[in-house]
Amino acid sequence: MSVKTLTINNQLMAATEDQTILEAAKEANIYIPTLCHLEGLSNVAACRLCLVEIEGRSQLQPACVTHVQEGMVIHTETEKLKAYRRMVVELLFAEGNHVCAVCVVNENCELQDMAITVGMDHTRFPYRFPKETVDLSHRIFAIDRNRCILCTRCVRACDELEGAHVWDVANRGEQSFIVSGLNQPWGEVDACTSCGKCVESCPTGAIFRQRSTVAEMEHHPERIAIARKRKEKQQNKSQNS
């Protein structure tokens, strides 16, 4: 694996050619904000918060899916990027129904933390107040689509780790929403193993444990990375046997 040299925020570093800008920056302790990225899952560049400026390129590039190249000069904290990221978070709040005061993950929410990180205390855009559904049909968990930001972390966790393929995205554009099965109530989807990986991967209070009260539930997204390593270890063992 060849090694590439690049510069991020005036810091010269080396990275292997299979690494993304996000991975290289993380190794160098350079923070790049993300919401759809989660260690242990594939990257889809859905949230657009990890966009960076690369000298010589006219368009902003998503750090989570852009691989390093020799001689890259990257900037992650320009005023343009800061303004863009704040706008993205403002739009997420305006497009959904996020009422932190009555949410089960209040003070343990990645979207809430991101709003603080980018300095967003209000949105300049009109709230849309979409009429989304709440599914309480599962015996343990529930999904409140009013809090969903369509990061698809639940979809990828279920597909890539559990192999159950319970979740998917229906429709397109502003009509998109997360569905279970073939748009069935979650409790009627036989493929669901009740493993809870979708719950742990959710960055907001969209998928939660039933009977959780306000600010009571904590997510443990690091368990996704542990599950990925366990799965890879099992695959390697079966290949070697």
C-alpha cells in the first residue's frame, strides 16, 4: 500500500492511499464534523457536514468518501465551511420536528451537540412542521420519524452488521422517509432480530427504547465499531478454517 503525503490545515502528514481525508484527519487529531459517518459502517456522504476545501478544486468535497492523493492541500475550518455547516444544521432543524426539551435523548443527542459545535442557536429558515409518523408496534423499540435526519445509519447498521435488511429509504427528495420491511409496521417485520443496532447507531431520538422518558436514554454508538470488528474476526476465522 503506497503512502501519500498531504497537508491539512498547514499540517504536513502521511496517509495510505486507501484512507479517506476524514480518516487521515482523525489520525492527526484534526476534527471534521460529521453526522452520517459512524465508525464500523460504510460511508455515504449524506449529511454533507464533513465537506472540506481542497486547493485546486472548485467544489467542496466530502471528507468521508474522498481518498487522499499525493500533494493534496486541504482546509477544514475556513469561514466558508463554518457558514455552510451552520446552514446545514439549521436546515435539519427546520425540516424536522426537533423539540429537545421533550426528547428521550436530550443532552445525549449528536444533532444537539452539532448545533452547539457550529454555533447554531436559532434557524433563519421557516419551520416546515412535517406530519411524520410514530411507530410503536415493536415490543421493545419505537421509531419517531419526526426526529429522523435521514443519515441512514440505521439502514447500514442493519444491513452490514446484522444482515437483517429491515430498514430502507422510501420515496425521493423531500418526501423521503425511513421504512421498515416493505413499509410495514416495525413489529410485523419478521426479519427484525431485535438486536438494537439501529437504536445504538441513531444520532438523534428517532429510534429509541420504549418507556424511555425525557433525557433518559443514552446511545452507545461505539458498540457499532465493536460489532464490526467482531464480524470481521468471525469472517476471517471461517475463511481460514
